[in-house]
Amino acid sequence: MSQFDDFLAAAKANLTVLGKDSFDGYSDQVKAMAEAALDKAKVNLALWTGQLAAGQLTQAEFENLVKGETDLTEIAGYTAAGISQAEAQRLRDAVTVSVINTAIDTFLKSRPAG
Amino acid sequence: MKLASIARSALVLTLLLAPVACAPVAPPPNPVAQATAASLKAQTLSLLDVAGDPYANHAAEVTALTAKIDAAASAAAADPLNALSARQWDVLRDPNRALYGGTIALWQSQGTLGPAFRDQKKIQIGRAFDYILCLEANKAQTTSCGQPEEGGAS
């Protein structure tokens, strides 16, 4: 198995964890952002492989960069999940305010004076 | 009269339940955290600029910046609703991972970091901070963050 296959397998394992275990209900957005990170990683890996072959990167530096892409995938997943969470919060706040306003309108403002 | 009593009871019940319904599931926006993250991003990228020098020459700067990043991580972790941001900071600073913490560990073990690596790592860590900043911005209002910062690796 090539290093890229290893990386891809690790990244997919991360995606599985992010999508199914930690972020139920947000997996589509998580996956979209993480897949974009994976696409980026693929392009980067081609560059870094060339730099490694040319002696511009040490093996440790190359490994650090590849592992860094996997870490970025995870961080991107947390951002995607957090955005969904914040949007859900705002929606819920708006609904709650609306319910309270409706209750006040219904039970107080419509009450006959005296 | 009886109707008014029922109405009052219903209103009281609604208002009593409102705090429960309003219990936040997402953390509130935090402009200080946003500014701190932006500042730490700039400081980290500046530090990487000098990582071609021997680590020992900059050990004090590394210690100072690491302390600031640790403080930001602790601040994020202080709010249980902020778990996602806290996890991001943990990944970023973990010396056994490969972003800020792992890069510092590599600098320390290797002595110096090569120019090609520094260029690429600056882009990578910059993107990590951009994701952190994007999440922070979206706590206040829906904000399109665009593509995270790109550079020579694209």
C-alpha cells in the first residue's frame, strides 16, 4: 500500500468518525468540507512527493506535512459541525422568541380591559 | 374570569418553560476569542519564518507563544458548549500531531526546518487557524468564510 493510500485510509477513517459518531445530523456538511480538504491534500501530496524526491524535504518533514493534512481534515470537520450547531441555535432562539411573543399576544394583549 | 385565570396560568407556564427551551446548544459569539485566534495565527506564521535558525536560538519565543496558544485552548475549553472549538485547539497544539505542536517538536528534534517545509507548513497551519476563525465567526451570524488561505501548495 502506498503512502497516499495509507493517508487516504486514515483520512477516511477520520471522516467516518466525524460523520457517524460525533456529529449525527451534520454529516453531509462535515463530509463536504472534509472532502474538499481531501481534494486539497491530494494536490499537495503530489507536490511534496516531488520535493521529497528532490531532497527539498527531509523524510520527517514530508511525514509531518502528510499527517498535518489529516489533522486539517479533522479541524475542518469541527468547523462544519459547529456552523450547523450555531445555525440550529439561532433558529431555535428565533422560534422560542416567537412562541413567547405569540403567548403574550394571545393571553395578555387580547385580554379585555378591566 | 375563569378564562382570564387559565390564560394567566398558560402564560406563566410558557414563561417558566422558556428558560429550559432557551438553554443554548451552541456557544455565544466571542469577539475576544476571534481577535486572539487572529493574533496567534500571525505570531505562529512569523515564528515559522525564523524556523530555519537553530531551535535553541528561538526557544524562549516558542515557549512564550506555546503558552499563549495553551491559554487560548484553555479559554475555549472552559465553556462546555464550546467543545468543537476546544477540540480544534487541541489538535492544533498537540505535539504528537502535525500542526503547531508537532511542528515545534520537529523543529526541536531536527534542529532546523528547511525552507520548502516552512513554506508548506505556513500554508497548512494558516489553514488550520482559518478553520478556527471560521467557526468563531459563525457563532455570531452565518458567515461565509470562503476558501481557507491557499499558497504555494495549490
